[in-house]
Amino acid sequence: MSDKDEMLAAMLGDQRPDSELTSEEIIERNLRAVEIHFHNENPEDIERAVAVYADDITWEAPARGLVLKDSDEVLSAYRNIFATVAIRKNTSLRRVATEQYVFDDQLGQMVVVGDPEQMLNLPFAKGTEVSLRIAHCFEMRDGRITREIAYELWREAGSACDHDDIPEGATTEVFPAPVA
């Protein structure tokens, strides 16, 4: 078993193929895989976040014209994100799953702290406070993410279009301010 497979087994548990699981077990594992992915989307743990990708991953950010088909390229793209924006707050609005898909809807607040050129087609200059509504569609197979599509709706914080209906029970995580 490879190091990546051992890491994934430790995080996800059951490594049997979907064909050997019940519908409920598949959905539970898919939700767990996406939770592991999001929990580790930070500069220190990003390798763990991409460990839940299948070998044939496709990662898309259509609003910015990105389509990546290599986990090393995705890892590099994440590192560029962390070098460009400091995430201040994230609100999880809803997450639902089937045997094949996980849909996730979030709202993030961040500031552009680095060179915007590091994030292809980021529509804001350094210093801009940004509100990001982001919906993810994850395609799943055997407990791994085979496709991640991040539908990004970028808005300047406080602008006329920075308005969202936050459902009751939504959870918010606040992150420490970046060190200057």
C-alpha cells in the first residue's frame, strides 16, 4: 500500500469499492471524504486535502477558466491560492450527497494579500476585501473525489451584490488574522 493509500485509509476508514457497500455507507463515506478535503484546505495540511483525490482527478474553477487534470498541478494551484488570499471566515450553508455526488455551498470572506497574478483570472487587486460565494460539485468514486468543480462568485465585500440568504443553522468558522 502506498503512503497516499495508507493516509487515506487512516482518514476515511473503509477502503472497499462502492460496489461492496450499501447506499447509506457510500453516502456517509462520500460526505466524510469531502469533510476531510475541506478540513485540510490550509497551507499546512493541503497534501492531506488532495490525498482524497482519485488518480484521474479533474479540478475546475469555471469562472476563472481553470481545468487541471493532475494532482500536482492542483496542489500548486492551492499553494497559489494560499499565497494570494488570506481567508478570514467561512460559513457552511448546506451540504448534500448521493452515491455519486456531493454538493456543497459556502460563503467565504477573505482579503487579497499577495500578487493576484498567482491566481489565474482573480478579479481583484491586492488589499481588496472579498466576499466569495462558492458552490462545489464533487463527483465521487470508491470514497475518492474524481472531479471537483468550484463555482466561484467573487464580489467585493460590502458591495451591492454582496448579499446572501444565510440559512438557520449555518456554521461559521473564523480564522486567525494573517501574520504580516
